[in-house]
Amino acid sequence: MKNQKHCFALDLKNDATLINEYIQYHKNVWPEIIKSIKGSHIENLDIYIVENRLFMIMETSPLFSFEKKQEADKKNDKVQEWETLMWKYQQAIPNSKPGEKWRLMNKIFEL
């Protein structure tokens, strides 16, 4: 079994001040968040921005599970605090379910 790559999209509120604050938080992500990411078998995680649209590329080991990550995050107070803080800056992409943040993207092309 090999590593997997998952891509996600999310929008930020279209406010330059909020976008800049969000970027600043991501220049110094809390150590507990980094520990949570690495501890769930996520090997690489990159976030890109254009205007107020974010793209996240996540590379995971074969041991990664979305379900296990979600359960671990629910039990981690620091992750919940981070997610609540980040929601100040984020907004759902059109047609998202209530409370849905990062949306998993479908690959349509590979070279």
C-alpha cells in the first residue's frame, strides 16, 4: 500500500484584514496542532491561497484514516479551540452542508 494524496478547498471571508490574520496564524501554527496532524499519519500538509480561496494538499501514510482523525480531533480540546478560532476567518464553499469546512476535492486529471 502506498501513500495517498487528498486535496481540499475552503474559502476565507473576503476581508483583507481577516485574510492577513489567518495567514499570520499559519506562519506560527500552535505546536499542539502540528502534533495532532503528525500523530494521525499525515506526512505532508500544504495550504495555498489565491484571493480568499484556500487549497490544502495532504499526503498521508497507509495508516491514515479520516474517521480516526475526526474522532481524535473531537477529543482534543486544543484542536477544538483552534478550529473554533479558524472559523472566525473561514466560510463554507457554496453548496456545503451546515458546518462543513474543508471540502474534499475529486481528481479529474493527472499527467
